[in-house]
Amino acid sequence: MHIALINTHFAPDLVGGAERSLQVLAHSLRDRGHRVSVVCLATTTRPGSAAVDGVQVVYLPTPELRWRLAPDQRYPWRGLPGWLKPFWHLRETCNRQQYQRIVATLEQLQPDLVHTNNLLGLSAGCWGAVKSLGLPLLHTLRDYQLLCPRGQMMKGDMRCDRQCTACRAYSLSRNGPSRLVDAVIGNSKFILDRHLAAGFFSQARTCLPIYNAWDEGQEPQPRSQAGASSALRLGFMGNLTAVKGLHRMLASLRSLLENNQVKVLVAGNGDAAYLEHLRQQFPANVEFLGWKPSPELLAGIDLLVIPSLYEEPLSRTIFEAYRCGVPVLASRRGGHPEVIEQGVSGFCYEPEQPGALTSIVQRLIAEPTMLLGLAQGAKAAAPRFAPQRLADEHLALYSQLLEPLNSDSAGSSSGAGASSKSS
């Protein structure tokens, strides 16, 4: 089988969890003997084609001059005048040039099916490009970019339970083309339901959640043991932005930090002003490590905290922690409660409830045996997120989408030697 994956970014431009998850999927399919091609934007590389770890990657030119001139090429509307942003988003959605590039690329690749993911800069119009060639089309939801130009369903510090008027207008040009999609996956049930409730993917034959997987290429490291009198070691891993909630987490734990009852290790990069604010506000027992491979951070902590303020679809750091035997304490947001068994592999807490986070941490300090039990529960949960399972579930869906085509091909060949594509 030849699968074409389409996503805004791919290696070497692995900017976040979505790109790492897609890389895990591509490698898992490759290891099963399938041919995998990736179509993405050349944001840090030159346009063209290259082989990357056994995967053919086609880097398309960035879509327009405005993208290249924007202060942040990955999120090009940031820094633009407010009156220009609606025009940028309209141009990004209805980009005829990208449509033609994707048609030409797929005609050259000749895949059996196309699996789209994040489409910022590639245009939701690429769904029309895929269907113009008569190819089966699958889409995976990994963020809120189809529903909200900010991609987070947030206004300042406030969560949006539903689309506002501006976001509904913004998403109209994306909702219509979504009817072309044959099957849709959510990386959590939460984000899938949120899009279906907004009317997206109304013609999809299959709608289901498939959780991402940890990366076999990042082997767990031996866990370092804290001394009997040591502080409880908490970890944070991810982009340092306000919606991730690190500032609120540290504020909740301030007294425990100052009393040397907990220590927080922070792995990640982000907004420089936000990071400097955190350094000044929380100097005691908070160590900012910069970017670190997840196994390196997880080897040195007792508990991973995911304090997201927005409805995070599903943080892949949860199952990376499970693989290393690290339990997770996460805000009750988005997809987190779907994969954290309360009191078994970790806890979920309500971030808007005063003292909710602190009370759980204090309980774990007071009852060390509970933390040991949670670590065992985390380790037992890890196989659910293995790359082999990820490949199995995707291949089953791919085969389902190809069944009508395979049946038609078999019926029309009548023993005359129908051609088959490379697998």
C-alpha cells in the first residue's frame, strides 16, 4: 500500500507534538513494509523531494510572499495588522496555487490513498485536490485550526465552549470542503466530537478516535531515585505559552516550593517574555532546562504535570510518561480524562478550582506508597499507546477505505491482469 501523508510540517521541522506523532505513524507504516510519502511545506528547507529515514518527503514552496515576510513563518498571521488577518486566512483557505501544486504532486506520487493532518498553509482546498484525482481521503484532527484562527478556542484566559460569531464566519470556507472527506479521526474523542458538533465532516463514512503513540526511537532511561528526605520532583514538558498553564501551576505550588517540599523541572522553549516572567516570579526550586528529549526529563521526575488551561486535544507527553513509568497529573481539559485512570495511572484536576492541584500534590507527599502504585499503573497503561497499535488501527481504516476500490478493480479486471501499485 502507498500512503501519502499531508501535513504543514515534517522532519527536520518537527515543531510540536503533531509533527512528532505524524513521524511515529510514518515510521510505523514504513516498518510494516508499506510505502509512505509525506507532502509538507518547505519552511526551513528548500522546496523539492528528499528521502528522510526511509520516507519520501516532498517539500512544497511556502504559499505566498506574505507568509515569507511574516515575523513568525509557522504562524504567519502573528504580527500582521488586524485588518489584514481575515484576508490572510481567506487567501490561505482558497489558495488555487497550492491546489495545483498538490494535484501535480499526487499525480507524480500515485498513492493509493491520502491522509491529511494539519493543513495550515496547505489550504483546506487540498481536500478538493485529492478528490479531483478520485483518491480515498482520510483526515486526522490534531488541533482546532478548522474552527478557530487561533487554533486553541481561547479568548485571552477564557475558554470558548462553542464558536463565536467571528470563528463561525472564519470556518465557513473550511466546513464546506470537509464534506469531501471519506473518514475522519480525532486524536481524542473530545476533539472529534467538538468538530462533528460544529457540522464538519458531515459526509464522512467513518468517524472515530485513534490515540497517538510514543516514539520507539526515544528509549526510556533508568529512573533516578530521590532520597528519603528529597522534595517531590514534578516535571513540565512542552511549549512555554500561557495556555499551557505553567504560571498557574507554579502559583498554586508556591508555598510547597518555598518550603522545599516540591521541586519543578521545566523542559521546553517558548515566548521569551513569558519565560523571563516565570524566572523572576518563581526563583525557588524551579529549574528551567530548555528543550530536552522527553526520556531525559522523565528519568529525573516522580510525576508529570500537564496544567493546560485550554481544551488540549490530547498531550502526547501523557503516554511518553507512561512508557517511562511516570504517573501524570493533568488538568481536566480536552482529551486528558480519556486516557488517565483516576487514582491508577494519575489524576485529573479542575484548574479553575482553588487548591485542587495543591491538595493532590500534598496527598502524594504525605503518602509516598500511593506514588509507587501510580507509577506501576502508568507502566501498565503504556502498551495501549504502542506504535504497533497505532499502525494496526490506521491500516485497518485504510483497508476499509480501499475496499470499494479493490472490489471495483477486481470486478472490472475479469482476469485480464489488472495493474497494482507498489506497496
